Amino acid sequence: MNKINFNIRLMKAEDFDAVVGIDAKVLTTSRPKYYEMRFDKLFKSTDYLPTSLVAEDADGTVVGFVMGAIYMGEYGIFQEEASLDTIGIDPAYRHRGIGKRLIDEYMDHLKSLGVRKVNTLVNWDDSQLIHFFSANQFSLSKTINLERSI
């Protein structure tokens, strides 16, 4: 696939429809309520540091995004860790370096805010996503995610 020119910038409230649309294309199901909650936290909370980014093509169309948060302790005590909990690239724009650039810029942005470690969760069976994160310098953490069915 051909490389495209694209810009990375902080996510804005106006990006909601584009983010929901990309997510629906990737997952083949729409999750607007999930993103309403995320965008409310991003843009209506007074104690939330902006970390989420979007990639837009030369025409200003959002073609990818990455979302996460900096962990804050009680009373706003800064923690040196953050999460990367959602990443999406429009399937028509995959394999053009957008995901790598989003990850790189996300890491640079977090580093400038004092973050030293970023955590993410990946489904054990999602080999493509595991490969993507591995190629972007993520490795197994020392924590184990446990679950219990009820």
C-alpha cells in the first residue's frame, strides 16, 4: 500500500463521530456509549490530562486514533504510569505507518508529561495485535491479568 501524508494531533471533542466510525469498521459493531463515556471524561473532566491523539490525512479526515490515560493517585498525586487502552486505524489506511506513528507520538507526548511506563491489555488470541504491539517495543509485563467467571 502507498504511504500517505498525515498529521498527528491531540484529540478534540469534534472527533467523536470519526472515532466511533473507525472503531465500528475495525470491530464490525458500533460502541457509541463506550465512546460517549470516554469523551465525557476527556473533555468534561477538569482533572484529566489530555493524552489521546488522532491521525488525519491531508484533507483533515481522521484516519486513526489512540486513547489512554495517565494514572493519577489519590489527591492528584502524579503516577509515572499510563495506559493505552484503545487504538484504531481505518482499515482502508492500514499498513501505511499510521499505527506506528500514533504509538511513537503517544509515547513522546506521555514522556513529556513525566510518564515512564505505559500499560496495555491484549486478548491472548489476538496474534495480529500482539505482533503490532511487540513491533512497537511493548513486551510482557510483570503483572498477570486475572479473571473469574460468575
